[in-house]
Amino acid sequence: MRWLRSRLAARAGRSIPVLTTERLRLRPGVFEDAESLHRAFSDAPSMQWWTEAAHTSLEQTQIHLARPSPGWRRWIITVHGSNLAIGFVAAGEKRQGNVTEVGYMLVPDRRGHGYAREALAAVLDQLFVAEGQRKAVADTDPENLASRGLLERMGFRLEGMLRAEWETHIGVRDTALYGLLATEWRARA
């Protein structure tokens, strides 16, 4: 069974093609991925910078992952030779099109191996090279140094700070807004 979001994204004109890298395979999600991804969604440190607190049940994660988000796509990250979900990269097209917001998450025991960087690079190639998007954006809590570091290593530039932008489980938070132009991404190759 495919995630409802995957079907909605396909209907909106943007597919979720399988992407491969040296170590990873990124694919559309299936219902069974919730069990693996629950390791991240139920982990308080993983969810610290999200708008909602850590999930307390697998059912909560299943509902979250199945909730429709029109215009968004989610690639499930797996390691070659295994179909077990270790994380995801999400992409949601903004405004008039050709500008896409990206987000990502890995299960705790798979961090620190370069998987997020490798998976995000594959999705950025898809967005910029295959689809002709002109810009990718990401927003993260200013105190989320790991996410900010990843974005900066990928070539994203800090474009601004939005004050009191998000109401979260830890209070009202600012957001650091990052952007990466397709021309900047292609110049890195």
C-alpha cells in the first residue's frame, strides 16, 4: 500500500522516482515503513526541533505518515541490499512552482555516516537536473546546529531569520531560512 501522500504528489504532476546513489536507494514509502521510522519519530532528541513532540505510539507515527500533504513528496531512504527505512527526504513545491522546500530525518543509529548528505544530494539532483527546479529552500530552528551544518555543507546559504515563526511543543521558535539556487548546485559538480 503506497502512502496517500505519494498518490497525491503523483496526481499533482510530480512523481517520486526511485533514486540510487553509491550506498543508498530512495523510494516511495509504503505503510510498513512506519515501524522503522517510528525509531526517529519516537525519539525525543530527534523530535526536539519539530513542531510536535516525540510520538508515543506506532499508531501515531502511522497516522502522521499517512496524513495528506498536497504538493509534498517523500523519498524513503534505504541502504542497498535492504528495504528497511532508515530515514526520508521530503520535498514540497512552493508558491508558483520551481521552488521546493526540503526536509529530512534519519533514525538515530544511522546518523553520522553521511547518509543524510548522500540522500539529500540525490533529491537535489532530481529537483534541479531532472525537473528543472530553480531553487530549494529549507527552514530549521536556529539552535539545530546539525541540520544547519548539513545545509551549509550542501551549499545552502542562510537567507534570513524569521522571528517567532513556529508554535512548537517547546514553545514559539524562530526559524533559520536557507536557500540554494540550481545554478549554485550545478557549479559544485
